[in-house]
Amino acid sequence: MPRTDPRILAILTVKNEGAFLLDWLAHHRAAGFTDFLVLSNDCDDGTDRMLDRLSDLGWLTHVSNDSPHGKGPQWTALALADAHPLKAAADWVLVLDIDEFVNVHAGDRTVQALLAALPEATAIPLTWRLFGNCGLRAYEDRPVTEQFLRAAPAVMGWPWRAAMFKTLFRNDGSYGKLGVHRPRQPDPDRLGRQRWFDGSGRELRRAFHTGRVFSDYGQDNYRLVQINHYALGAMESYVLKCDRGRANRDASATDLSYWVERNLCAEEDRSILELSERTRPIRAELAADPVLGPLHEDAVAWRHRRFETLMEAEDWRGLLGRLMMTGPSRVLSPEEHGIMAAYAIRPRAETERDSGAG
């Protein structure tokens, strides 16, 4: 019989992140994604071998995206994804990173329930909720969803990156290219039929159809869905992230300012754990594979070795020391938000460019 349920594709780019791969995949399979297109580049920890095995087992499709990269590895990967048959076959598409976990609050907490709650939507921007480090130093081989349970407040006005989103969009030809945060190259003849709704179910104005990559401030954008963004992780993991560099550019742009703008721990949010009963059996099945399980352990061991190697250099030891000295970031008061607004600070996203900020 022909397939009638929608094909919902997650596109992921990775480098040296094999230790997190099984948790990420298990969560998003439990959350209702039907297809996964994963592009890896220049891996030293065996992530690419894990992806090959997962591809052999039918869990995902793996595409190699090794150097050289013109505009950065992620942009090169998205160009490959645009031309891939799996993308052409998808009904809905979402571009994600390994530290981003879709957290649906509607219905049975699946993407299908979200689409049922917004049946007229052609695109749904899923706003980041930043989960801070909150003082956790050592990397552990445990799901980040269980380790980091404090986040930015549901309503805030600064920093603007706290309101960035990733877009789940209907793959009907209205947009010609994938982007890091939103589909790009809109078809002018189709724009009039666009219906964009935010993560709380409000219909969005036309500015979102063509260029925005951040949600409106001063309101709760999470009533139906959010993306839990674990951008920092443990301090040891953050040091490795800085060593790796940013996915959308070859040179590293990750430093203490990146940390301060994301280390937000104001509110507890355990909502994603409500999916754990479905996630754990999938994760256990993956880890039990005689090839995949040892590859995961190798990736974990690689992270520990790499961190020890970095600690031999003063610059990396200094970064770790500064992280330990820097407590959770203070959320600005409404008055202070007003000061920032008065200075007319606007994000790069206002220029209608897909910034690729991670």
C-alpha cells in the first residue's frame, strides 16, 4: 500500500560528536521524525563510522562532507542535502545541530501532534530555549537532556540569540534552498500561500516568510513546541567545542562571550523528560548493536583523551579556569532590556540574512 503518513526529515551536520549521536537519534525517533539525513566532516572520533553502521542498519542516511569547504562545512553540507533524494521525498524538513533537541508539548509530544495542532501551517519556527551549564565541569556519558535542567526564562528580551529559531517547513517547493535557521530563496509566486505559526500557535506576519531568524521578544513562544538548545554542555565539552570550531565556518568563533550569552539557568524545565519512556528503549537497542556499541564507547574515550591533550596547553587551561570562575549569567531586568532597546541594537538577522549563529 502507498505511504500516507507524512515523511518528516531531520537534517544534521556533525564533526567529532559521536558520543552524543545515539542520544540525539533516539530522542528524535521517539519524537516522530521518520527520516534522518546526516552529513559528517573530517571526524577523528569515529562519528563517520558510527553513521555508516547506522546507515547499514536502516536508521539514517549518511553522506560524507569532508574538506575542503568553500563557505564552511555546514553550508557545503546543506548544498549536498538540497540535492539529495531524501530531501526531495520529504513532506516536512527541519535542519538541526547535535545540541538541539525538539521538545513538543502538544498532544503525545510528537511532531505529528504538533502538525495536527497547527493544520494550516506551512512553516513553524521552533524557538530555542537555551539551557545553561549551571556549574557542571566534567563531561559524562549521559544524555544532556537529563544533565541540564535549567534554562533561560520563557519570556526575556536579551540577548537576541535567545530568541533564534529553527524552522520546520512544508517541503512543497515554496523555498529553493535550505538554510541553517530557515528555508531560503523563496518563490515569489508562492509567498501569498504561506502560513507561518510560532511555537505558541500564533500566526506570524509576512516578515517571517522571507528573512527573520529570531522570534518576537517579550512573550512565551513555547506553549506548543520549543527547541532545547544545549549549546554549552559541561565545561570540558565546551573546551572541545572551542577546539573543534563552529560548524558554519572553518575558523573558531567560540569564546567566553559565547558562553556568557548562553549560560542561562533562571528556570527549571524538565518537560523533555516526559518523552524518556519512549526514548530509552530506542537508545538501548542502538547501544546493544555489536558494532555500534563499541564505536560509541570509542567516541566517549576519544573525548576524554582530547580534553587531556588540550589541557597541556596554557590557552586551553586558561579557558577552563575562566569557565570555572564565571557563574551563571544574570538575566537582565525589564529596565535593562529597555536600555538595550533604546540603543537600537538590532541582530544581524534584521538584515534578512540567515546568520548561521550556533
